Amino acid sequence: MENLNKGAGVLAIATAAFLWSIGGLFIKVIDWNPIAIAGMRSLIASIVIFIYLKHPRINFSFPQIAAAVANSVTMLLFVSANKTTTAANAILLQYLAPIFTAFIGAILLKERIYKEHFVALPLVTGSMLIMFFDELNGGRLFGNVLALMSAVTFSFSFVFMRMQKDGSPLESMLLAHWLTAAVCIIISSLLPLPHITLKSIASIAVLGVIQIGVSAILFSIAIKRVSAVQANLIAVIEPVFNPMWVFLVIGENPGINTLIGGVIIILAVTMASIINASRREEALSPENLLRRDALGLPRHPEPPPIHS
């Protein structure tokens, strides 16, 4: 039964990562402004998540609201980035979020920064310079900046979700989609109406129902059944496949600098995540828990502060 549970978790998170990866393609093919895309996608996704939750536990606590706001801003920035730079740049730059999360968490949560984060930081910084190098005079620079900002806001959403000790990430995500939809509807009322076609309706439905709604539910199911190490490994599917779909369908070439920088980002972030997750799992192994019990130490100690 345990193996069956684990197998279901692996399948669920792999499917979620695969669904995330189609976002860049469908955002590209919709001939709407980014605000309209983000708003309709979130409105549809919120319906899917609400139906799944049935009775969402919304307490309007600071972490729950802050996570929702950060997640909402992330979605707006990411959709805008996809419209103003390549899909590869958008997703790979956002994939920097785990490294940023380590440093933001150190400041807000007093969590310790481990050596793998300090090793990964110069690597991801170098990869960003490589990716930005040939775009300094091009129109894609603005999109790259938006993608980088989305990585920072995404990191804040992670940190605020960590503050919710007994909360559910799905509730914060639901609030984020409601907020995004509301903001976008207000802004869209001041903009020209998007051109409604069968292709745009079908594409926005896929983004809202499948790419965001169903994937969020799958992830919430999977994360209870697989280890953090496996989750990090399997989630690499997204930055690998996202630009590939765009290249195969609409022929958008990510460029050699993006490929080089992207490989460095994926390797650096994945290795740092694996090492960090392995350390956490080792700390919570039965042997270590028994040892902590024998010493009278708490089983789930707070991470030591960065200054220690």
C-alpha cells in the first residue's frame, strides 16, 4: 500500500509539472493583452479549485493574505514576461525562486542559509548575466526583468506559505486567483476588449482548468506522498518542456545564451534543492527522532538563525 501511495504521488507530481509546462505555449497563442489572459485564467482556475475544496478554510491571517498577494503579483508578472520575452527566458528566470527563497527566508523567518545556497547563488547570477548579455539592446530585456521580478515575488509567496503552520496552500492559491481576477477585470475595463475567437476561448480554458486548476490539485495531493527530493527532481520537467513546446509549435528559438544559462540554472537550483531536502529528511529520520527524544529535544526544531 505504501509503494502504491508513493507511486500515485510520483505520477501526480509528474503530471502537474507537465501541465505547468504548457503554460508558455498557450499564453503565446492567445492574441490578448497579458492582463486579460491573467484575469480569465485565474477566474477559471479559482472555480476549479473552489469546487475541489468545497469548504475552503479562509481565515484572512497575514500569512494567508500575504501569500495570496505575492502569488497574484507573480502570475501577473509571469504572464506579462511571456508576452515580452521568450518562453524559455520567462520560465528559466522564474526557476531561480528556490535560491531567492533561501535568502528571503533567512531575513523574514530567521532560517539558516546553508552552503549549497551560497554555492548556487554565484552560479545562478552568472547564468542570468549570460541570458541577459545579448538582450541589453533588444526588446526582450524588459520581459527578462519581469521574469526575474516574478521569481522574487514567487519566493515571497513560498516564505509566507511557510508561515502557515497548519494552513493549506490551496486556500492561499484560491485567494490569489480571486485577487488576480478582480484586479484584471478592473484594469481590463479601461482597455480595448480582447478579440474573442474559438482558439482564444479554448486556449484560456486549457490554461484555467488544466494548466493552473488541475495542476494545483495534483500538486497538493502529490506533496503528501513523495519526498521533497523526488518533488524537486520531477518538477524539473517544467523548465525543460515549457520552451520546447513553444519551439515545436510556433518556432520560437530560445537562443544559445538562454540554453547555456538555462542549463546552469536548472543544475544549480536542482542540486541545491536536493541537498537541502536530503538534509531535512535525514534530520527527521527515525534514528534522529529517537535521539532527539532521548535528549529531551523537540522533534521539529525551528531552523537556527543565520547569525548562529
